[in-house]
Amino acid sequence: MDQLIQDIIAKLEAEGQNPKTHFEGMLFSKPMNYWDYIQTEALLNLQTQRTNLPDELIFIMYHQINELLFKMILWEIEQVAFNKNLKANFFSSRLDRISRYFDLLSGSFKIMGDGMEVAQYMKFRNTLAPASGFQSAQYRMIEFGSTELINLIDFRFRSSINRNTPFKHAFEHLYWQAAGKNHETGEKSTLINLFEEKYMDTFIRFMKDYNTKNLWTTYKNLPDTEKNNLNLVNSMRHYDHTVNVLWVMEHFNAAAKYLESGKKSAEATGGSDWKKYMHPKYQKRVFFPELWTEEELKTWGEQNLENHKILTKLEGILI
């Protein structure tokens, strides 16, 4: 105990703090409990319904859980991006964590697909317009943190964008702009305008911070001894396919169940052509393109999801 006290004193003095003040403060501190540490009451009071339909509460909490998982994912990406002594094993372990979070997100669509009555959803969804899950800023930051901007540019405009393109110009041509922008007139939907008004400055700063720190660039800058680590490559492929095919398709299928439940197909609350925006085969979003074969890229988003593990795992020695 004496040694422990001396170590604490040394730590506090090294930080320029007065140990006596901290020890006196401990005399008056309350014991820690679960509900204060987790902030349970605050967390359980963050759900505000706009209707009296019971299943709307499920819808709200489901998306709040998603945002908490997105925060966990961004935390893992940051640990890789700003690691000054990055090794393949650490990189791989963090990617595996992220993939597990997305596995959880993918599986959770059962809550959306089977956990709400279609009739209730089709009523309360109209009170949400023009809001949309499209407007998840954290998910956009996950994309920025995962790959180079060129891989997030609308497929139609990639040939006109390069590393010298101003961030603001590149932003205007990101693939998800197609979900709420008329590229012939340049007119943006309310969905996009509100999203940019809230987050544009945040996105530009984040894009700059991760321009050379994103997972793909970080991987390419590794020494060959680390870059050719088979476990790392498999982790990257698994993450890429999990996010850009598996999770997207689970989302797509859940949306289809509700939006196509009536006599005619409904549009998303944000007004987007949700099928062409969401289905991976159209935009072919790929975080790590050089880790896939030409045939795999050609059929991106068209593979049988049951073959997910086979599709994402390489065997043998990399050259």
C-alpha cells in the first residue's frame, strides 16, 4: 500500500498536480455505482415519440443503438489512424472489432424487418419527413475514415476527381449526393440542404484530418513486412465486404419490406431513389479496391451473402 501511495503521488506530481488536494478530495467522494457510471436515467430518457404508435419507440431506440455502435467504430478507426508504431496484428485486431460491430448491426435488422408492424411504420414514417437515416453524420465519418475520397465519389464522376481536387468540390460529388441531388440542375433536396447546413464544416475538417490517415492509405503506407500479413489482408477484406455489401444489403432488404409493402413502391422519407442509392451493385462502394480481384469487383454486391466468409478470406502466401 505504501508503494502504491508513492506511485500515485509521483504520477500526480509529474502532471503538475498537488497530491494532497486529491487525497483530501477522496475523503468526500461518493462510492461509484452502475447507474451513475452508465448514466442509465439520462440514456433511457432520450426517446421522444412524435406519434402515439407503440412501434415508433422501437424505431427510435434502434437507431440510437446504431449511433452508439457507430461511435465505437469511429473510436477503433482513430486508434489505427493515429498509431505511431502501427503493426499488422494491432491493425487486424481493430478491424476485427469493427467487423463484429457491423455484424451486430447487420443482424439487428431483424428488429426492423420483423420487430415492427408494417401498418404502424407506414403511418409514423410520414411524420419523420424529410428526416432520414441517410443523415447519420457518424456513418459518413466512418466512410471518410475507412478509405480515400476517390472511392466514395459517385461512379459517374470519378475520372474528374483526383488528390488535387478541393475538398468542397469532392464533397459535392460524393456517391450519396445522388440520393438527394438533381445532377442536371444542381438542385438539392431539403434532405441534403439540412444535412449540409448542420454538418458540412465538420465533414470538411474530418476529410482533411483523415486524408492521409484513413485505413486504406494507412495500410498502403505500411512496410511490406506488415502489409503482406495475411491475417491483416483477410481482416480488411472481411471489413470491406461486411460494410459495403452485407450490412448494406440487410438494410436494403429491411427497407424493401416496408417501402414495397403497399400496392406501389414508396419513396424514402428523404425523397431519394432508395434502390439505386442503397444497392451496392450500382455505386460499387469499395474501401480497399486493390485487395479484390477484377472478377470480385465486377460482381460486387451480386454475390450470395451466404458465401460471405468464403468471399472475404484468402488462403496462402501474399506476394
